[in-house]
Amino acid sequence: MDEAVVWLTIFVLSVFVGIEVISKVSSTLHTPLMSGANAIHGIILLGAVLVTGTTDNDVALVVGLVAIVLAAVNMVGGFVVTDRMLQMFTRRKPKPAKSAASDGGAA
Amino acid sequence: MPTWVQLVYLACAVCFILALKGLSGPKTARTGNLVGAAAAVVAVIVPFVYLDLDHVPLMVAAIAVGTAGGVIGARKVQMTQMPQMVALFNGVGGGAAALVALLELHEMAPHSDDVSWFTLAATAFTILVGSISFAGSIITFAKLQELMTSRPVIFPGLPIVFGAAVVAAVVLGVLTVTGPTVTIGVVLGLLGLLIGVLLVLPVGGADVPIVISLLNAFTGLTVAAGGYVLSNIVLLVAGTLVGASGTYLTMLMARAMGRSVTNILFGALKGGSTLGAGVASDRPVRSAGPEDIAILLGYADRVIIVPGYGLAVAQAQHTLRELVDVLIARGTKVDYAIHPVAGRMPGHMNVLLAEAQVPYEQLVEMDEINGEFKHTDVVLVVGANDVVNPAAKTTPGAPIYGMPILNADEAEQIVFMKRSMRPGFAGIENELLFDPKTTLLFGDAKDSLGKLLNAVKAL
């Protein structure tokens, strides 16, 4: 099989998987889901490392380092902010006994 | 590439699928996010292990800088400003993808005869769409942060400039395939920036979240194309997953607002919207003081709270929760009616109220609560406007026409807590404010809620 066709196959199957796995999401989780997906595409950091680590051109090195910084912001910031959002959803599971003490922190 | 590396990459790709699956269920969401984060970290470490990379100290430093920036941004941001933070993170990701593709083009250009046309096309796609996503996200950030007007920005000839830029981008894309040079790539990137700006400028404030989601999907596809160019399976799978789920999520969000994606992007260009001027109306309304409202609420059997973005801006969620607790203690049945797009993004209000530790059972979704308004004594609308605007049902041509709304107008009494008579984010007047059943309580939400709380306690 032609290598390009292999890649195309992976691409097409991933499209279906991508739609299928989130098809039952409730509107409550739309924002965290978007944010989490946003963090996942921060994996472009891997691509930035691959091209920057193999270049011998000074300009390319600088551009590559900029790409690494941007991608790291996307990836790390994305996962951290998603976790912060989701923390608030899960915190009420054990249903804290509405203590006045715990209110102060969030305000 | 060693077999173990390929297997690790396969495991990472599977983890991203599990992460998305986890994120779409309330019980598994947090674990899902952590699984995704772990896979991302592993995938980034792998090339440092198996490749003999140059510039390792510099790259590690760059990762450290980006990580610090991301963590600080993510931790410091107020929950009310979270949508623009997501937009910003998305934008820098798109920008990074475009830069990576430019660097690949720089590598490939000298020996482009050995490179397949499809690889060159994917490179051009990554440069163009990554730049669109970057510039578009920056504009959405500026709109949400109110660094610029949140109203649609249109100038004469915008469709022509936009069309010309798209045609030029396609031509440059073809040139990238036939005779690639870095210069063409740079111009293509600049065109992408222009297209991104022109794409988002005409979008009205209320629709911006949907555009963020769309640009998120764009960045996903960009990363997927970058994965093909670099022959990296993790980038391809992760990017495609985000591109596909992001596109689907965009359609789900648009449906929740009763809009179509084309209408959101190009509606303002067609001149189809009847956006108001955004000025305060001087028509007569009935307003009252906190003591009067306290009596209304204190002796009601059934109260529904409609919280909106204004509540969160005033940081009044905690005071509101105290008020509700007092009312419940007095024997009133109180629920919060949560519109799917209350706040700035779908699900945003749930996050904001959860932050104030409002019990989950008191948050009722629109479909469940809409039948109850007609048996409700008082609806208290705090900092919301568009989500109870009957124009969505009655005024074809209004920007929010067709959006499902909370039937607050069916209740016996409606109390609006507002700072001023300025219209909501969609920029249109709300007829409900002038309804004889409606009373307005002017002032800052936190301030007014505090006074209301004291007045109810004093009853």
C-alpha cells in the first residue's frame, strides 16, 4: 500500500473516532471539552522540538525557539486551565458542608 | 525510528482518544484531562531520548519559559475571563504550527524535487490555516477582553478584500507546490493573518465563543497536516481528533444557540442583522428599591433565579448563594435556571456557580425548567439579558432570533437586577424590561444583592 494512503486511512479513521467519542457530551461540559481539546493540539510542541533540534541555521533556530515557547504555552496552559475548570465540577461531588470558611478562598 | 518509539507514540495517540472520551462525561472529565496531559508530556520527552538533537539546552529553556507562561496565565485568570484565555492558548498553538511548517518548508525548499506534492500542499495548508487561527484568536481575545468593540466590525469592501485574500492564498498555495521558497511561505503566512482578522471582525460578541471553537478545530487540522509533513503519527492523530471533535462541537454549540455557523461568520456581511445601536433606551420602566424586592421574594412560594454574565463580572455569586440559602430556609422553593449559553460560553455559568459552591441539584437546565416558569411567583434575573429576551421568539431578523430562551416572561413577576438600561451582549433591546409584570432593581449586582440579602433577613 502506498504510504500516503496509509496516512490517509489513519486520518479518516481518526475523524470518525474524534466525532464519535464526544457525540454524547452534555452542554454543561462544552467549555471544558473545548479547552481540553485545545490543550491536546498543543502537542505541536513535539513538532516544534523535532524541527528546531535538527536545524543548523541561526534564523531557523530562533524561529523554532519561538514556536517552542508558543506551543508550550498552548499545551501546558491548556491542560492547567482545563483542570482548574473541572476541579470546580468535581469539588461539589462530596458536597462540602457549606462551611463559611471554605468560601473565603474562592472570592 | 525505533519500534519502541512507534509503540510509545501509538500509546500516546490512544491516550488522546481516551482523554476526549473522558472529557465528555462529568464523572470522568478530570481524569480524562490528566490522561491527555500525561500523554502529551511523554510524547514531547520521547525525541529527546531517541534522537541526537542539537540545541537541547536552548530548547529546554524555551519549554520552561512557555510552561511558566502557560501555568501563570492559567492560574491567574479569573473564571469570568476564561473564554478569552482559551482563545489565546488556541491562537499561540496555531501560530506555533505555522512556524513549524515554515521551518519545514525551509528544510524542503532546496531539494523540493524529492518531496511529494501532497507534502508541500500540507505544508502550505499548515502555514495558512495556522496563521488564520493565530490572528483570528487574537481578535476574539480582544473582543472578549473588551480591548475593542464586541460589535460586528464591517467596512465597505470587506467582502471584496476578503475574497481577494482567499484567492491570493490559493494561488500562493499552488506556487508552494510547484516551486516552493521560504519567501512564498512567509507571504502565505502574512495573508493568513489578514484572512484571520477579516474572518473574525464581522462576528458579533455573542457569537464569539462559537468562533473560538471553530478556530480550535482549525488549529487541530493544522497540527494534523503538520504531523503528515513531519511523518509523525502522534501529531496526525491528535490533530485530527481535535479537528473532527472541534468541528462537531462547534455545530453542537451553534445548535444550542439556534444559529448556523455560516450565519455566524457571514451574517453581518449580508446585512441581515438588525443590531440595535447599543445605546440605553429612555422608554419608561418600573423600578423599585431592595426593600420592595425583598418583600416580593420573601413571601413567594416559588422563585427561579436566572444568572448571567453580569453576576460573574460583579463577583456576586457568593452573595447570591447566601440570598438563596436564606430564602430556602424561609420555605421558598428556589432553583437556578441555567441557559446553555449563559455566561460567555456554553457551560460557562455552571463553572462560575460551581466556583461559588452552589449545590449541583439547584442548577436546572433550560429544557427541564422551562415548563415551570408559569407556576413561578418571582423570577430574579441577575446580570442576564439576552437569554430571557422574547425577541428570540418574536422578532425574525434579530441577531438572536431562533435561539431557545428561558420563558421568564411566563412568570407572575419578573425582577431584573441591572447596572443600567444598556442592552445585553447581543446588542439588542429587551422588550421584557418594559413588561408591566417587570420590576427593575438598578445597581451593581453584588451591592444590590447584599442590600437585598439584609432586607430579606430583616423580614
